[in-house]
Amino acid sequence: MSAGKNLFDKQKSECFTKLDLSRKGSIDQPILNIIETFNQHNDYFSLSSCSGRIVVLREGGSNKDTLDADREEDNTNNGATTTTIVKSGCQWIHVAHDSVTPAEVIDLLDFDKPLDNSGSGCVVIKFEPLVLHIQCRDLDAAKLVHTASVEAGFRNSGITIGRAGKIVAAVRSTHGLEVPISNENGEMLVTKQYVEFVLNKANKKLEDNSVKIAKFEEKLLFYLSQEKKCEKSKKAKREFNIKNRKEKGDKIKSEIDNDSDI
């Protein structure tokens, strides 16, 4: 086995022994099968993931009680978090990995005054689509993930190669949404009807995201199955060639022995 293969296997083993430091502490349900497929495959393992989410936050909040900075590690438990969370300089008002009910979110917003007196910041409604980071054994393995992701509609996907040879396939999209709804003091600049409109847009984008996830899983499993068939074919060909060479060698040896007897 080459040094590169040894390094990949070591990194995969170390990754699985690390603690999950995300708030959720588990994989989002919509992508559970995909992550398990990668992690159980000899050539892949997952570095980080988020199935997609709808967030209402206020920028520029306090830095106290700061949680994980990377958004792909900030998974909530397949539902909504409605309690206010201060995270990485912003105040989370509402977070959901599935569709939101606009009226419930609107109830969390005060249209008469800023949210509280803890600081200022613009209130923003965001939709963030699927993001996956998958470490790959080699470039061919990464190309397979990239092909499946692009064909599924995740057009912003890519491959990065680190200085030490670490290969990571990123699955991501550009169909996000980010709409400010207040000024820098947290005072609402729009109506409740407009907030409802934006949230419904976010719900639709989350629905489209789910369709793409299902398509990506389908493409991924198809290409992995084709790869497996190809490997079996190559193995059979190698075994045939070895057998053929052996038979030829035995025939030549037999002819030499016969000539020696004469």
C-alpha cells in the first residue's frame, strides 16, 4: 500500500474518533443516507455537512457564549430553535432545517421596537442550501462526487487539493437567499406581510433543495455502482490475464521438457 493510501486511512480513522462538537451532535436526517454511504465507502469520509436551513438572525450581537463558527456544524434537531442564541457575533432568532411557519417567526419579531437592548444590528432572513465537504482518497474518487453533484443541480460544487495532497470534494449550490428586514438598530423596515412573503420564498427554496438532495443521492449511488462494476470487470480481466500467462508458461515449460527427453 502506498504512503498516500496509508495517510488517507489514518486521517479517516482519526476523523471518526473525534467528538462531534456541533450543537446538534448528529447528522441532519435528509442527508443521513448520503453521509453513511460516504463513510462506509473505502474511498471517502465526511468532514462536515448541513442539509440546508432557514435562519433569522441579527448581525453584530454580543460575542459571549460563542458557539461553533462553521455553519455546516450548526445543525439543529430537524426542527426549529426558537430561543434566542448568541453565536459568533450574531444573534440567532430562529433556526430550522425544515419548513417554517411564517406566523410563528413573525411572533418572534417586534415591529414596534428593537429586539432588545443588548446591542444593535440588522435583522436578516437567510436560506442556506446543502453543503457537504467530503475527503476523497484520490482525484478519481473526487471527480465522481463532483459529477454527481453538478448533475443534481449543485452547480457551485468543486474540488480542492491541499499542499499535503488532501483532496476534498465540496457539494454546494448558489440558490441561497439573504434579505435584510431592519435597519442597523434592529428597527423593522418592512411589513409583516413582506416577512411572510420572504419566509414562503425560503420555504420554496428549501423544498427545491430537498429535490436536489434526492437527485444527488440517486446520482451518487448510480456512479458508485458503475464504479463497482468496473472494478469487478478489471479484476476479472486481471485474473484472466494471470491465468492465461500461467497456462502459456506451463505450455512452454512442457514443450521444453519434451525437447529435453528427446
